[in-house]
Amino acid sequence: MIDIEYDFGISGDAPDDAFLDPQAIEYLFAQTQQDLGSSLQRRLAGVVCREHGHPPRLRLIGRYDQAAGEMDIQYHIDTCCPLFLARVIKTLNTRG
């Protein structure tokens, strides 16, 4: 199983007519974490560095901007070596 760390939070001030209330945002975070986690676990199942035998570690940072009503997610991938990082990125970018 791949180690995935999640860091989700809210940024900006909520307008009076905010699209989502805090409870809905927390549900959005939970659903996003579940969906992304399942997908990433499936895509990276069994992927380990051929030289060092280590799996990748991922950190997903998500911020819901209340003013814009949008969520931005960034992926950070930590690997034991640059060659394995390239392999993980290629795996994630390959459709299948």
C-alpha cells in the first residue's frame, strides 16, 4: 500500500452567498480524499524502485478557496532516487 498524506484546508473568506458551507466543504474533502486515494493506490499498486525496493510516498495538498468556490490540489511525490521519480510520474500520466 502506498503512503499518502493529505493536507486539505480552506482559504479565503466566505462570501455571504457562499456556494458551500463548512460542513459541505468537509464532505468535499472526505470524498476527494477517498476518490483520489483509491485511484492512486490502484495506479501505483506494486510500483517499487527496482534498485532500492522502496515505494513512492505522496503528499496531496488541497485548498478550497471560498471566495472563488474552487478547489486546487497539488501532488508532491517523494522517491528514493530521481530515476524512480521519473518512473512514478510516467505511471501516473499513463492512461489505463
